[in-house]
Amino acid sequence: MKLVSGKDMLVKARAEGYAVGAFSAHNIETVQAILAASVEERAPVMIQIGQRVIKHAGMKAMVKLIETLGEGVEAEAAIHLDHGNSFEQAVQAIQLQFQSVMYDGSHHPLEKNIEITKRVVEAAHAVGISVEGELGRIAGTEDDLTVSEEEAFLTNVEDAVRFVGETGVDYLAVAVGTAHGFYRGVPKIHFDRLDDIQLACSLPLVLHGGSGVPDHLIREAIPLGIAKINVDTELRHAFTLAAQKVWEKNPKEYHLATVHGESREAVKKKVIEKIRLFGSNGKAKGHSNLTSNKS
Ligand code: 13P
């Protein structure tokens, strides 16, 4: 596996008009599925380590798992910390040599978000690691927001310009109407706001809550500066649905390799579908040295 700087990956994506899929990893099979999809599609991918799996398995265990499974595999990837919840956690990821770290200070007032994000940027950039910041509030679909509440949570353009300028982040997660989890109806993406942000800030933008967003809305968002799209729920859904199908057929199937093998295939299929939708297929830079893991 060739590990690539998050910034390099996303600057190229924005310049060439496609988005890199940032896929959440949860276990051996999800990592294998993302790597296999990257190889088959010759697509750069981000492998995200999120807060739930950090609690469940540990950050270090997940990084080592990805590095080990990536050995000798012709994938192009960046290991990414999703929704880093403190300066200390971001530093832990930096020490583990992630290629990309998100610090999510969006719940703080702007000043405090800027202050902590800036410290994360200084620490990460000192060792060549890229940083994602977040501004505005990306809700969960379970939050059930009213339209006016949703409007209030959108990323403010002036704040974004100031945040990017003062923190030095490499890419910015924006709140433009998407939410984490499956949607009850069709999500409304505020393309006008997204356009205003991309015109004011020239860095790659990140769309969270990629699961369940109709394909045509994704296609519309990418030319407006979206260079990274996070996908988690749809992968977990594919994984568990495949396992359920195995057990429906044979409730006495106790071999996890059989059950999780089906799940792995289902996740890989879903990742490939997203890679093609995002236009990142065929966009890996190509590499000859498979033994050099660190970029
Ligand atoms: P989904 O679970 O909606 O795909 O969102 C993933 C995400 O944005 C992780 O940060």
C-alpha cells in the first residue's frame, strides 16, 4: 500500500474535478474491502478511523491493522482520523503517523474552534501531516431539525474565510444540509451556500454524511469544490445485511470467515459503487515501490 498525504490527494481531486471517498473502517473485513476496491478501481481512498471504533478497538490497533493488511497490496490510501475530539487525540494520531487528521471543534464557539484547530495544524504540519477542520454543524439524521434550525447550522461564509486563514487547515468540512446516518426523506443540500464557500475559500471541501444522498446530488456537489466525501452508514448497512442473509439461509452458520466473507464482498461492492460515483476511479497516481509505506 502506498500511503499518500491527505492534502496531496485532495488538492489533486479538487483540481481534476472528482472526490476521494473517505470510507470508515471497523474491522479486518471492512479494511480489506476498502483496500481491494482501491486496487481494482485504481482509486485513491481515505481509510477513516472514527470515534466509535476507537472506543471499541483502539486507535493504535486500527492503524496497525490497516498497515498490516496493506502490506504488498497495490492500494493508494491515506489513513485519516475522523472527528478527532481533542487536541490530545489529534496528537495521538500524529504520533501514529496518520496521513490525515480531523479535529472537530464545530461545537465550540468560533474563537475556541480556531484556537484548538490552529494548534493541531501546527503540530501536524511540523511532521507533514494534513488537517481537516469543521465549521458549522453537521447533525445526525436522528436530530430531527426544523428548517430554520438547519439553516442556522450551515457554514457561514465569512466565518469560513476567517477560520481557514487563521488556522491553516488543508481542507474544510462544511455543513450544507447533509447529516450522519440514513435520511428519513431526501436531504436538501444548500448548493448556493456551497458555491459561496468554494468561491471564497480555495481549499478542498469535505462533505460528511455521504450515505443515502441521491447520486444526482453528489454529482452536483463535486464541481462545487467537494473533494472528499465521507461514507460510513451505507458500508455498515451492507456489512450487516450480508451477514443477515447468510444466517437467514443457514441459521447454524457459525464460521465467521463464511459470514464475514460475504459481508466483505458486500462492502467492497458498495465502496466500488461510491468510487465510480465520485469519479475517483483510475485516479491513483500509480507507484512502483510497494514496500515504502510512509509518504
Ligand atoms: P454517513 O454515516 O452518513 O455515511 O456519514 C459518515 C461521516 O460523515 C463520517 O464522518
